[in-house]
Amino acid sequence: MLIIGIAGGTGCGKTTVVNKILNELPEGEVGIISQDSYYKDTSHLSYDERIKINFDHPRSIDFDLLVKHLEELKNNSPIHQPVYSFVKHNRTGDTVLTHPRKVMIVEGILILTNPELRDMFDIKIYVHADSDERLIRRLKRDISDRGRDLDEVLTRYQNTLKPMHNQFIEPMKEYADIIIPNNKHNTVAINIVKTIITDRL
């Protein structure tokens, strides 16, 4: 099993990069695990307490479960990936049955901050995008998909997103094997990744 970690700041375009890789590979050979599924269970907290959580800090992620699930997949066992609701700031209680694949892609803003998880990746990719570009994408997504209002998104960006990005996410570039600038000209970087995957397959 080839395990690829794809990190980068919020709104940097990780999903776009993942989809470009997926589109070029045989169907059914690639599985995806999203870090967002592994936010810690917050059922013991009220909604008002949940919205105060700093979800951009590595502490908010259940890395133990994520590492355990990856190990199970490596041992050829299927896993039950948690389902997370950004509207309720909590896991829904549902799970998604995820089967082992020849290539597993793990994507998320904080995945390179955890040494144990980082060591499991055969290829570490960091997707880089301009901070203004990321803020605009985040605004659009949070307002249209996650039921947030403009003030809430901007306040969160200034108070937690930006400082956490500078403290935990940006410094992780040094662990990346490949840094992909997320613009329309990143075809070479994507092609390099696809070549590596195809060789391994």
C-alpha cells in the first residue's frame, strides 16, 4: 500500500489536487481519508461550548484513531471512518465503510504536524496558495456550505485560522517531499506525483 499525505492551509486547493490525481488513476485503486472526519468527538459539550473550540489546532484532531485506522488498512482490514458535521461541530454518529486500496490518500490541513502519522506517509505533499486566495475560498465555502455568516468567518480567520496557520501549518512545508503551487500551471507537479504512483502500482 502506498500512503500519500496531502497537506496545506485552509482553502489552498487540496481537494482540487486530490481530484486531479484521482482522475488519472484506475478507478477502485485509490482510497481517500479526510482529516476532517477525525475531529475529536465533542458530544459531551454543549453547542455553545463547541463553537469556542479551536478547530485549527492539532489538539482538535483524534490522531490516535487516524493512525490506528491507517494501520488497519495497511493490514488489509476495512475501517469505519467517522462522519463529521461542520454545522453541528461534532461527529454525526454515522460512519463510512472504507476498504483498503493500493493507494490511500490522507488529506487535511494538520496531517503533517503529527510525527507518527507523518512517518506513515510514503509521499508528503504540501499544496501552497496565496493567503488572500485562501481567505476568499474559505469565505465562499463557509457561507454557502457550512451556514456561517461573514462576521463569524472573518473573526475566526483573524483569531484562530491565521495564527494557527503560521504556527502549525506553514512550518510543515519543511517535511514535504513535493510542494505544489495551486495555480493553473501546476501540471508538472501533478504529473510527477502521478508518475510516482503509477510506478508503485
